[in-house]
Amino acid sequence: MMAVIVIVIAAIDQAVKQLMLSWLNPGEAVEVIGDWFRFYLLFNPGAAFSMGGEGSTWLFTTIQLGFVIGVAIAAPRMKDRWEAVGLAMLAGGALGNLIDRLLREPGFWFGHVVDYISVGNFAVFNIADASITVGVIVFIVAMLTEERRAKHEQGSADPAST
């Protein structure tokens, strides 16, 4: 299940990036809902949401690769379904941006990530960044509620509790 989530997110991310590259011109905003939501193509050498780190592209590439490999190794040991979904969403987003860093200009390991979603005055981002953010939220909520969910599942499976 985790592998499917990772691959689907990365594939959707890359497909939408290709669509945006063919449709948008760098630096020109296409307003969808006024200034609140627009498409704005840029190439990000730095951190997620275009928030700095321009000189550390190689570091972000290394971290993303390590994370994707780490999740692949940990996946068979994941017991909690929601923690697994959260990690898979994180890894899918990391893989989507990793593909950019490996295959896009200016070159292997130093490629720039394609960002195109602009909301209000917030930074410009992409589907991979959104998946990472939602994955973090799902994972944290799953960790915080794991014990309660386990008790509930155990209670509903216990014939004495009915």
C-alpha cells in the first residue's frame, strides 16, 4: 500500500509539473481566484515552498534521497495504517521533488524543483510540497491518536465489551 501511494503521488506531481511547464511562462501569474489563488511558474533551487536554501540544493537532494530510501526500508515494519499513509505521503512528495533535483536543469543532483501554486502572500509550491505537508499532519495525528485507536479497536473486538 505504501509503495502505491508513493508512486502515485510522485507520478501525479511529475505529470502536473509537465503540464504547467507546457502551459505557463516563468514569472507570469495566471490568476484563478484573483490574487488569492494563482499559478506562477518558478524554478526553486532551495527548500520547500521556495523558502530559501538556494546554495544547498545538493543537501536537499541528499536528504530527500535518504528519506525515500528510509521509508522503503521501514515500510514492511509499519503496523499503524495511518502512520504508514502519512509516511507514504511524505515519501511521495519527497520523491516527486527528488526527481526534479536529479533530472532538471541545471543538472544532476543540483536540479531546480518546479513550483507553480501561489496562494495569497504565501510561498510558491507544488503538489509534492502539499503532499509532504499533509503527510506530516496525518503522521503526527496518527502518532498522537495511536493508543486511543488501538484501545478502541481492541474494545470493539473484545466480545466481553458488547
